[in-house]
Amino acid sequence: MLSGILANIVLMVHLLWIFFMLSVFLLTVIAFIRLYLFNGSSERFSRFMDRWILRTFHLCGIGYVGFLAIIGKYCPLTTLENALRVKHNSSQMYQDSFIAYYLEKLVYPSVPAIVIIIPTVIVALITIIAYIVHPPKKICQYFRKADLKSSAL
């Protein structure tokens, strides 16, 4: 019983992770378009692009997910959830609650793997490009300080 509950918790965490990754990606794309393509000087989008902890965490997360997609490995959350479900009861067809059953359909859609891999890699590349083109100010300041120290030596 505990394994089934833990599997559902992992599923919820996985769904929240996907929502976080997609929402920060969409905000990054919107801010990037607003700042660079429409030459907008919106303070709100500029502040978002300078949130270095959020953007760096997102960059690392999407880079990791993109790497897993390229090498054909499953997300650790998927592996953990599957292990918990097998431990709970692998013979039941509909072993979860109604909500967990449909959440699982959102997290693990029944599509060919390539349909997931290609968009994941594209999202990762766009995120990396946006981070390189418009890095957060704190990251730029860090590299400027490091550059000044190395040139002083």
C-alpha cells in the first residue's frame, strides 16, 4: 500500500517538474521575443531574464532532460515510479485512483519516443541559446570579475 502511495507522489512530483520546465521555457521564449525581436524595453521581461538562480536551475534541468532524451534513457522519476508500482502490485490493470490514472496519461503519453525526444532536444537547445545570448546579469558580473582578476595577474 505504501509503495502505491509513494508511486502516486512521485507521479505528482514528475508532473510538477514538467510543468515547471515548460512554464519557465515559455516565459523565457516570451521574454526573449519581447526583448530582442520587438526591441521592447519591458522591465518585467528584463527582470525575468536576470533571475539567475531560476534560469540556471532551469538550464541545468532541461540540459539533463535533453541529454537523457538523446542517449535514450528514462528520467530517474520514471524509473523510481515504475519500481514503486512493481513493488506495489504489478498484476493490477487499473491500480490507481482515477486522478492518478489520468495524470499518468499526461506525464507518459502513448506516443512514439521520437515524438518526445525531438521537442525535448529543441527546447533544450532554445534554452541554451537564450542563456548564452542573454545571460543573467549576475553571471556576467561573475565572469567580468574573474576576467579582471586573471588579467591583473
